[in-house]
Amino acid sequence: MTPPDDLTRAVEAILFAATEPLTLDAIRAHLGQEADVRAALEALQGQYAGRGIEIVRRGERWHFQTAADMAHLLRRDREEPRKLSRAGIETLAIIAYHEPATRAEIEAIRGVQISKGTIDVLMEAGWVRPAGRREVPGRPLMYATTPEFLAHFGLASRRDLPGIDDLKAAGLLDPVDLAFESALEDTDINEVANADEGD
């Protein structure tokens, strides 16, 4: 087998680096209009015949592709990332900060019922696990975070979760929450002042 000439090698390099199939004119734009690109492509087709990759023509465009009989080796089941819902994020945060927590405790903190699949999604992600049953009537199931939760969020332990001051500094608290907290602080100050006046 004779080694490829410089033109054939140049066409090979252009096709290899291309992000989409190229027309003859698109290849010639790199090499000059006088270049015999068609002959180079035919030579490359012969060189790649029977190998793991091949050069193919689709309509008027040329490109590399995996040989059809090898394509099955490259197929993989891909997991599509799913975005966690707001309810899921809130539920995960409550479990992380208050674990172990029951469904009723989570609902009391959130102020709304948890939809049936919210905790299931967190368990499927590997971030939440059952953590026994609370010793109260009905013995509800408790939930806690997992080592995978810590690893995913880059935490060495739950002690590394951000505190209220960290959340304020990062601007992650809802303005309504901040206003409510401020109102509570004002109320506490006024109550103390009134109590002092009564003494």
C-alpha cells in the first residue's frame, strides 16, 4: 500500500477536524480551488474501507463515521439529568438541616403537603434514605441524608452545611424571609422595652 500524498493527508485532516459533513467546495476553501479533492476522497475511502471508521458521502457532503458493524459498541444508555423541583429542593434542605425528619415534620416546616413522588425522587438520586421509625403513635418513617448527598454537594459532614449568616451573605434567603425575621427582631425589642417600662 502506497503512503498517502500530501493532498490526501490534508483532506483527511480537514474532515477529521470538521464538526459537520463538508462539501467539496468547503474542503477546497482550505486547499485552493485547483486541488483534486474528489480523487483524494476516493483514495481515503479505499484506505479506510474495512476499518473501524470510514469516510462516507451523504448527498454532496463527506464525513467520517463509525463503521456500521461497530456502532453497537459505542451505544450507551445515557442518564438524562433531571432538574430537581422547588418542592424537592425544599424537602432535601429540611431533611438535611433537621434529620432525621418524618413526612409530617417536613410538611409542618414547608406549610404544604409533600407530593407523593418528592421523597421518592430524592431516594432515587441516592441523597435521602429511610432512617428508622419515630417512636410515636403510628410510628412514622424518618428520613436522613446519605454519604452520596455529602459527596455530591462537596461536604465533609452535615456540620459543613451553610448557616443562616452564610445564606444571608450569599443572598440566598428569600426577601420575604428576611423581612419576616426583621419584623420578629423588632417585635422582640419592643416587647423587651414594654416589659422594662412596666417594671
